[in-house]
Amino acid sequence: MQQIFNFVLKNSNRLLFLLLLVLSFTLTIQSHSYHKSKIISSANFFTGGIYEKINNVDEYFGLREQNEELAKENARLKSLLFNQKDTTKLPQLDSIKGVKKMDIVVSKVIHNSYSILENYITINNGAASGIKPNMGVINSAGIVGIVDKTSKNYATIISVLNVKSQINAKIKKSNHFGSLVWNGKSTGFVQLIDVPRLAGVRKGDTIVTGGQSIIFPENIGIGTIDKVYIDDETNYYTLDIRLFNDMTNLGHVYIIKNKDTEEITNLENQSKKDE
């Protein structure tokens, strides 16, 4: 207490000056609306900037959780879509029992190559999540690729930007089929080959997954026709397809688990042996 008293006594002139300065400054602001509005405006700008920075930090740290929640919700909605009953057909036993033919696993891309001829993607889920080779991989924009190999907690995917990739696809408006491949040139385009000449094709037509595959559900988006070529040797169309997906920027993906795949594959393999 004595130290405080000594400090005030020692600096009484300075403290009196500061007190009078603050008092005069306050009276000036209160008596002049212009000065008052400027001070309030400056204070609001200052505190608003601080709140904005704090909010930006909070939002940044919450992005991961929000993205994961959105990915799970998208997976749930896609699962409902892929398992939607066809009202034109008789009810299936599994649909009556509520057994889903297709489930969705949400995963995150941790490595993605797109600058070589044989590109692969690595995700942070594997066999422990029920992921197996030859499962289809998509995201909110369209197809991504097909699972190649798995470990316990990771899996590699053959990207659609892989010269070894071949996926059944069709022209949405006409249902004419072809094989989706990649010529190794552009990351934004793939090719649909072996499309019959009787198919009416136009630039801008939508290309989707076909119904002749046990890997992907039918009508998953792929892209739109950008250019049309005629193969002189086979007399078939070759179509340049502009991808819906930006394959150079992948985040969360969805792995499609088709519960009928193993049964269909075993049956087809048995038929081949009997030939």
C-alpha cells in the first residue's frame, strides 16, 4: 500500500495530466457528434475485425468435422438411392426383409497420382472396413475408379485416369453402350469407345455407368460428350468425354459394396468352366 502511495505521489503531475487529457477527450467526443460517430465506428471496426478472425479460426478447425459429417450424410443418401426399389418389377425377397444389396463406405483420399499413364489413388480405409478388390469408387461428382488392392487399413484404387482402366458406360439418352478408357493425354477427358454408329450422339450428351456391370450401379454420372470421332477400321464411334470430376482434386470418396458381386462372379466363373 505504501508503495502505491509513493508511486502516486511521485508521479502526481503525470497522472493529473493524463486524467485531464482523458477527461477533455471524453468531453470533446460527447459534445461533438462527428467525433463520437468516428470513435464508435473505429471501435466497431476494431472489435469486428477481432471477432471475424476468431470466427475464421473456429470455422477452420471445424471444417474437418463438418466435411466428415457431410460425407457420411452423402453416403447415406447414395445408399438409399442405389437401393431404391424399382416399382415396375415384382418385389424381391431381400427388399421385403430390408436387406440392402449395396452399402457405402466413406473414405478419404490420402494420395492421388494423375500425371503418368497408370495412375492410382490411395484411401485410408481397407479390409477392416469391408473393402475388397473390384469395388466401385465414386464421389459426389461421379465415378473415380475401381479398388485394386487392400491392406487392413488402406486400399489402392485404379483411377479412371489409368490406361488399364476399362468401365462399362452408356449414352444416357439412348442407352447405347461402350467401354470407357483413357488415352493417357488429358486429366480432364476420357474416351468412350466401341459405340455403334446407329447411336445418335451429340456434343453435350451425358455419359453414365451402364447396367452391364456388377461394380457400379447404373446411371452414375461420368461426363459429357465433347468430341465425336469415327474409327475407320471398326466403323464405330470414339467419343471424347469431359469428366464431371476434377481428378486432380479429390477429397472424400465412397466405396460401393455390392452384396451380389461375389455370387454373380462365382456363377459366371462356373459357367466358363462348364464351356
